[in-house]
Amino acid sequence: MSRFLKTCVWGMTQPWFRANIAVSIDFGRLMAGGKLVKTIFAALLFALTVTVAPAFCADLPAPPPGPPGEYAQSYGDPLAPFNEKMFWFNLKLDKYVLHPVASGYAFVLPKPARESVGNFFNNVNFIPRAANNLFQLKMANAGGEVARFGINSTLGAGGLFDVADSWFGLKQHNDDFGLTLGHYGVGSGAYIVWPFLGPSTVRDTVGYAADSAMWPLPYFVPWYVSLPTGAGKAVVEAVNYRSLHLNLFEEVDRYAIDLYGAVQDGYMQRRAARLKDINSD
Amino acid sequence: MAVTQTMVNHALQIMADKNAPVQQRRRQLREAIENEFDFSEMSRSALGYHWRALSPNQRSQFTQLFTAFIEDAYLSKIQDYSGQQVQFQGQTPLGQGYTQINTAIVQGSKSPISVNYLLLQKDTTWKIYDVTVDAISIIANYRNQFNRVINEKGFGQLMADLQAKQQELASLLGS
């Protein structure tokens, strides 16, 4: 708490804070003349400022090396009752629907073909990857993603083959809006398990919504075309992915004492590691 | 540390030797790993703050069980082994008395899995206190699982669950 207060006080002494207030008052005045609106608007911007402020003082002390031992911190799970229900729902859905369907699909379609389907989806999903690399000012990666899309869509037979990597050595740089938010200092927030979508956090849910909004089809065709197309795409993508990782859960389950806890921690650690990666390159 | 490299290479040899009886390979593998891991540090770390609430007796019981569990988990990898190669990619020092050995498991055309060993110095020897797979710390992962079980059902239930899982893994290995 004291660190939060210190951050607030520090934030208010910064020039950009006063600029924010000045802008917010002007904007409030512009939007509506009333004093109340002005106050609310200023308060909202203030809140935003103190949320973003910690990103600018990112000189937190690194944890000491070695095993954390008995002083290890564990993260809270305020949504645990909801999350656990959703987790078991997803597990059952996987067991009775997704896994059997993916197994049958894997039986009829040979692996190289399924890998090509995976490549195809990877290729059409290039917009959020390119955009988020751009948002994080990783120009080479962003340009690389656009180039990859161009090369794979043409020479790679519409994205079925990742020739940009195998012929030109252009690696894919995975990125998403959750990581962009994290890159600019937004904390992960509570852990959330969504039905169908699986593990996430508050930040990554916002990120997922933003990335989904970058899917271009709904902007060009009416909703009754884009909605079924989008749903179909999501289903095929999920089945294809599962068919390429058929013992995904079985492996984790074999060594887990508490499967929910294992998946939760795995997700949190993986995302933290990804964020560390993109912040260091 | 050279000892870790020797241990991993030795373990790979044992795993690759498909002709030797399972019993014999288990014994060899157990001998190869038991002196390289710091099981008491792993146990303490995996329980986190709950460690402080335990009696010396409970601590040693847990350490014993968790050690058997980790050994069997490692040994059960024998079945999955199909000739993957381990590349040693040098060390990252983690400060005085701590280091990390970076390896990658190469598996054909698929992208390699990074497996890193975290070591601490005890007197003159280096011992492994954690392993990360794809940047996920195994001990931290168990800490989250154990914390949940203890908070919801108590330490007794954790011991029972751990024992059941260990026996499951042991039976998987064949006796």
C-alpha cells in the first residue's frame, strides 16, 4: 500500500501528470459544460495516470538468486470458485468432445497435412502479431511479420507452408496485446479461466479482445456471414491444434498432484517468461 | 558444472540402453541422480511458507516422500525417451554460490525444448535445486499445487495425494 501511495505522490510531481490534468479539464469542458463531468473526467484520467505510473519507475529490485525456500510468495486466486468450475467444464469438454474429434481427425488426415492447416491459420493470424510488435516498437519484427505474410501467402501456397522460415530464415515473432499491455507496465491482474478459451488473466482477456478486434472479416461482410465464419475458424483451429498435441493434458496430469494448480501456475509462469523475453530483446 | 553434464549424459545413456532390464536401468538411473539433486532444498522450497508450520518429523516425512516422487517422475521418463539429444548451451551465473546450466532437448524437426538446471553450492559440491522446462520452474509449479491442497484440505491430504501419485508412477515403471 505504501508503495502505491509513493507511486501516486511521485506521479503527481511529474510534468506529464499536470499536462494530463490540463488536457482532461479541457477535454471535459469540450465534451460537456457541467462541472460534474469535468471532475469525473479528471478523476478517471488521474486513475489512469497512477496505473500507468509504475511503468515509468520500473527499477524494482530483482529477487535474490537461489531458491526462494520457505519465503516464496504465492499469488492469490480471488476468482477460484468460478475458475474451478470453468476448469472442470473445459476438461470435460476436452475429454468428451475435443479430444475424440481431434483423434478422429488425426486418424483421417496425415500429420504433414495438419501441420499445413496449422501454418495456414498462423499465416492468416499475422495482423495481431505484426501490430503488437509495432506497438512495442519492435520494427524489425513487425516488418518481418508483414514480409512473412507476403512470402507465405504466395510462395507458401496460401500459407500452407512456412517457406519464409525454411527458405529465408524469417522467424515468426509471436506477440499479442496482453504482452503489449504488460510491456507498458500493466500488471496481469487476477487469474481467470474462461469456458472454451481456457486460462487467462484480466490483462490477457483485454488483450484477447483487442487482438480479436483485429480480425478483418467483420469489417467487410455482414455479421451473419462473419459470425459463423469466425466460429467455424475457431473450432477448426482448436481441433487442428489439439490433433497436433494429442497428449497435451495426459503429460501434465501424469505428474500433477493438483491439476488446476499445475495449469494455473504453468500459465502464469509461461506468460511472465514471455513478457521477460519481449522486454529483453 | 561438469558434474551435471556428466549426470545428464549418463542418464541419457541409461535411458537409451533399451536392451537392459527395466529394473537394472531404474537402479542405475537412481544412483546417477541421487547425489546431484538437493532433495531437502527442493522439498523446503516446494512447501513455501507452510514449511515453517511443520514439525521436524513432518518435514522429514515430506522430504522422504517428495524425494521418492521426484525420482519416480524422472525415472518414468525412460518410457518416453526415443533418442532425443541434449545440447549443453553453457552457464548463466546467478550470483555468489548459484548458477544455471542451460540445455536444449533437440527432437527432430520440432522446435527444441529448453531445460535449465539451477544449482547451488554446498561446501565444495554443486547440487541441483530446481529444473525449468520451457521457462517453467518445476518446484514453483509444485509449490502452487501444494499450497492449494494444504489450504483447502490440509497437510495430511497432501501427503495422501502425493503418496498415491508416487505409487501410480512407481507402478507405471513396473516392479
